[in-house]
Amino acid sequence: MKTSKCFSCGGEFPETVGPVHAYMKSAPGCWATYGEVLAREYSDPAYFSVHRLTVDAYAVQHPGSKDRQSIQSVAFHLIRLCMFLEHDLTAEKANDLMLEVGKYKSAFTWLSPPAFMGAITCADVERTTTVEAHKQRVREWARSSWDAWSLHHDQIRSWLPARQRSRHSSGASATSIVRP
């Protein structure tokens, strides 16, 4: 089967014609592969524990353009990755904090995407053959995706609620928008 590189995440995917997401820009083969990963997670509860990481990693590797919807989407997914990876929050606790963060979404600003989106893509996850391998690869994918945005980590951390920001107070140049 012929493959092509996704112009956003850089992964190799089957070359295909088909639908893509409305604002998370990707090659059709990348979007189809992501759909297969999601179907695996939705169809078997054993896979579902890493589902939020899957969604966040994919979203930040496919940031779209400078429109308001893309800006807010990328910000939310990066904030949640920060909460998971740097604060060890559960999906429930992270979602509770996201409700608080959402009150300030209109103040999020465009973050220039990195040239390299990380070494792992949904293609690597799709190729796993066991539950444990899938979960481990998703965790690696999330970390790789988060690390790719390292230039913006201080800004992203400044968007966290104050009780979460206290762990990282090095962001002198970041603009804090999330209050309490």
C-alpha cells in the first residue's frame, strides 16, 4: 500500500482520499488511522483508560490555523496534557479543572506550532497489538506531543488555575489569564 506523510504531525499513513476534521488539519490517511485508534478505545474498556491522552495528543499535533476555534482547542488540549503529565491528575480531576479554565477561553492566544510535532503519531499507536502496548504507546505519544510544545510551556502553565500553577512559577514572560 502506498503511504504519504501527514503535513501536520509528520507521520506516515496509507495514502487515501477521504474526510478530515473541520479544523484539526491532517492528511485523510492520518484522520482515518486516528479513527481506528478511537474505535479500539471505545470498543474495549481495557483501552479506554488512556483515551483522553489519545485525544489530546492528536489535537495538539494537528493545530489547524489561527481561527478562534483552533486557538481554544489547542489551548485546552495542551492545558490538559500539562495537568496529566506534570500534575498527575486523573481524567475526572482534569475535566473539573477544565471547566474552570473554560471561563477564560476567550483570552487564549495563538501559539505558533512547533516545526516538529514529536516522534510518535497515531500510526505508532495503531500498530500496537496488546492492551498494555497500546496504553504505553499512548502515554509516550502524549509525552512526545507535550514536549514538542516546550517553547510554550510557560505560557500554557500560566493558563492553569492558580493552585496548579504554583508548581511551575518560572513563567515571568507568560501572560496569566486564569485567575483563582
